[in-house]
Amino acid sequence: MKRSRILLHLLVCSSLALSTAAAINAAITPLLNYQGHLTDASGNPVADGGYDLTFRIYDAASGGTQLWSSGSSPTTVNVVNGLFFVILGTGGNALPQGVFSGQTLYLGIQLDGEPEFSPRRPIVATAYSLRANVAESAADADRLGGEPASSFLNTSGATMTGALQFDSESNGLDIFLGQSGDNRGLYLTENTSSRASLSGYSTGAELRLYDGDTDLLFFGQASDASGGELQLDKGDGSNGIYLGAGGSSESAVLELQGANIGRVTMDGGFNRLGPSLSFMDSTGVVQVEVDLGQPSNDAMVSLPSESINGNEIKAHSIGDNHIAPEGLTVASLADDAGGTQLADGTNSVTLTGALQVIAQQDITVPESGYVLAITSCQVTYLHVTGTTSSAAFGVSRNDFSFPNDQGKDYMIDGNAATGIYHDVITVQKMLIVGSGTSTIYFLGDKGTGTSDPVITDITLSLLYFKTSYGSFSEQ
């Protein structure tokens, strides 16, 4: 028989589509469907029957590397009118998974042990197999790029669901973007401990910086009823600095807190309450407070008892120009003394023999306490020898009698020479007073003598004290 030759070969479109799918899904066996036309040397179709053919795939038109063979034994194909069909990759000689990687391949064919037909035939793609090189949809793909479908995010329109994680090799989760519980946000961690987070939730949003499980910085909204907040925390988790803008039910607040030694709070005021400044001890008890008050109340400064004494205020550090008129009253400094004074250096009073009022002075105090009355005057007496000249003086809360401890005597002995005598008299008394206005009297009474004593340079000073620092009873 004359030597036969291959006249025609076709590549069926499904062949490369199957091989492309094989690269995506390893469960599909790659196959190549091949059709040829076998003729004799004159170009006539060979007789019908079975013919032994061997097929090989190379990476070059001549020479090159053999990438696949149909086997060491020829494949018998059935030829009718010169035409035959064969599926390569069956019979235990599967096409390699990576053989169709995009490079140009060539098919070599050998008949009945004769030399391979030359030239080799290039394996080309059909139109649909070219389109298969780009996947439009992979809804049923189990893997993509070797990764399972669960490793990728799902999208719907402009919305992305799921979470994005970047893990380090040894320290656990490093970056997390998505939803964690009720929070949605970005979390940065190290060794599974949070370092920073930016998240949103049903009532607001927040930015946090951590030291392990302890907040170092918080910026956001703590609840839907409050405004924005800024917290700079100490290492133990307590606030070092707290700034809250307030909301529908809270006032703006600034807090500075030391390490177990107390804190300072500035409150902007809410619900008609005035702003305030508070100094608290480590237990949270207010020690010093400045409160501007409500519209219906006076402003107030609250200090601990005995917190200020003369050694703690520099001389002349507070003057008239530093305090507005009526800015400091006995009511606002309840532990401080207050007083009033009558000084009369012009008028005179002559004692004529009955109890008389030399001077009187009112004092108004905020609550019950004590008044120290101090009086002084100059007595002028025309004394005649042989007769005792005398008078009595005292402080009283009425104008008609001396208390038991008053009525202090002034006396010139009868043997004293005749003449005009000048002396200074001082009398004092502590009285118990109630809140409101009290009148205190300086009284005098002539005793014996041929002339009437004249009283000049009169003073009556009243000093108020809220507290007694010892036992006291008024006579």
C-alpha cells in the first residue's frame, strides 16, 4: 500500500473549553477532541477500516519538548471515507493539568510505526474557547486561584458583606475590617490584644487606642443621650483627662484626675443649674467648690472648715479693687468675722445722776453667733477735795440696766486735790445674738461728786463670730 498522509485536521471547539475549565476546577478531566482526513499518496481516501495512530503534543513546531503522548502503543481509530474522530486524553493517558497554559502547542501524528507526519499541526482555539479565557461568572466555582470560596467577600451592588482580615504569621490577627458583634469597624491588634479601633454602632461612633485591654484614648459618643467625649486614661484604666460635650440630659464636663489623690471637675451646668468648679479628694467627696448658682440662688464658694487663716493669705493680697461691692458677705464666708463701729469724736454726753445711754449701735448677722462689744471714752471730772467723785460704765443689750458683769466703777478719792481730772475708760462684753439685727448699748451712770462728769471721744465697736471655740455663757 502506498504511503498515506494526513490531509485535514480540525479542533472541535469543546476541546479547549474543557481544558480551560480543567484549570479552574480540577474535578473535570481535560480532553482534546480531534478530527482528521486520511488519504493515500494520490489524495484518495483510504479504505474504510481500523488504522493505528500515535499522537504527541510538543511545545515547538520541530524539535522542542514532548509534553504528552497517547501512549507507547498506537491507538486504533476507525476510518470511514477517509474521515476519523478521536478524543485525546482517554485510556489512562490524561492530558496534564498545566499543558494548556497559554503557549502555542503542536500536535504530531504517526501512522503504523512510520515516521511522524511533517509538519506538526498547531493546536488553535475556537472563538468560544478564546472567550472562555475570561470568566464572566463563577457562581458555582469551588475555588479561585486555589483558595476556597469562603476566603472571599460577597458583594451586592455597592454593599459589601462579610469581613476582611490580614493575619500575621505568628502573632494572630493584625487587621480586621468588618463586623464584630454589634460593632462595625476597623481593628488593629498585636498578639490578639487590641491596639486601636475605629468603629460605629447603633448609638454613635468611636476611636480607641489601647494598652492591652485598657483604654488609653477614647474619642466618640458613649450613649445616644450624651454628646461627644474625649478620654485620656491612666495606665490603671481610670480617667486622667475627661472632656464631655454634654447632650440632651447632661452638661459639658472637664475632669482632671491624679493618681489616687483626687480630681478637679469643671461642669458647664444643665437644666438651669449654673456652672461649677469642684475639687474632690480620692474618695470623690467635694472639698472645695465654686458654684455660680441657679437664677433663683446666689453663687457660692464652699471651703472646708478652718481652711483659710491669716498665715495662708498674703498681706494686702485682696484689696477693695479686687472684690466688687457686696461681693463678699458674712453669708458667703460664714466662718469669717464681721463687725461694725460707732466713733464719735465731736459730741459729748454729761452724766447727771441717772443711768444714761452714752452710745448705741446696730449689727445685722446671718445666723446665731456671738458679738464682742468694745467701748472706750474719755471722762472729764471737776473734783473737789473732801468729796469722792465716782461714775459707772457698762455694755448692755437694753437701755435701762447693767448686766451683772457690767457697771464698772470709776472713782477719784475724796482726799485727792481739787482740780480737773481726765481719764480714758474702756469696757468690753461678749453677747450671744440670734440671726438678724441686734442693738447694743454703751451705758453710763453718775455716782457721787459735786460736779457732773463729761464723756467725750466715744467709740462702740461690735465684732461678730459664728463659732465659739470654748465654753461661754452670757451673764
